[in-house]
Amino acid sequence: MLSKNCWKVISILKEYCNELICVLDWFHIGKHFENVIKAINAEYSNELIGIKSLFWHGKAIEGIKMLEQLKNKVGAKEDKSKVNGLLIYLKSNTEHIANYNKQAMENKPYTSQVAESTVEHLINDRYKKSQKMQWTRENAHNILQIRASMASNEWDYIWQETILNAFKIAA
């Protein structure tokens, strides 16, 4: 669940922006739905997929009503608990649910998936203990600066500037 404090932290940025629109990340909404879809009785999965579609189209109030109905319909205690967890998450963030379909059609951001997969690629692949060559906490920052500059195609410029500065110091 995204805490109200997180939204307060983001709202501090408002004074530095022409416009600040706080949108709950679709990637996380989708993950929450997928976890519940996989966990509950299969007979309710299609209904849950339909409810997910309502949220994709920005129909949060309608989606919450349908989730409440589904919660009352599912029989198993564990299924009720899963649906209720999703319901609490969505209810507490309702004001930040956008019309993600419209955002996508207008080429506006609606997810941090690209950023998160970049973090996965740049950091986690090497930082996880399953790799033979691993980073220490102390060296991770320096290595990440290099990897991020390479990923953003700034490496050639940064590399040359660093070398020139080293030559100046050496001279």
C-alpha cells in the first residue's frame, strides 16, 4: 500500500513544477491484480480481469464497487483476504488512479516499468549474491555512474572529459 506520507513527499515538488499530476503507477496496480488473479479460485479470475480493465480505463469508483461485490462472493477465507488486500490498496489510492488507457494513447507516462527494468538491469543483476562477480556497497556508486552513463549514451563524452581532466592534473 502506498502510504499517504509518500504522496505528501511528492507534493513538495509542486512548487518546482508548472503542473504536478500524481498518478499511481499502473505497473504496481497490474502487479497487485496479477498476484490476486493467480492466488484466488480460478472461477473468479475472469471477473477480476474485467475489474482490472475498469481501473485501466480510469473507472476506479466502479471498479471498487465491483471488487467489494467480488469480495462478498468469494467463498474461501484466503480468497476474501487477497481480494480485500487489493481493495484496501486501491481505495487508499483512489484519487491517484488515472485513465491509463488515455495516458497511453496520448503518449503520457503512466508507469515506471521502464525505469524499474533499468534498475533491474543496471543494479540488481550484479548486486544479487548469485553472480560470481559482485559489487560491494562501497564500490556500487562508482560503478553505477559508469553503467548509467553508458546506458544513456553519455559515456563517450563523460569518458573523454574525465581523461582530459586527469591529464590536466598530471601536467
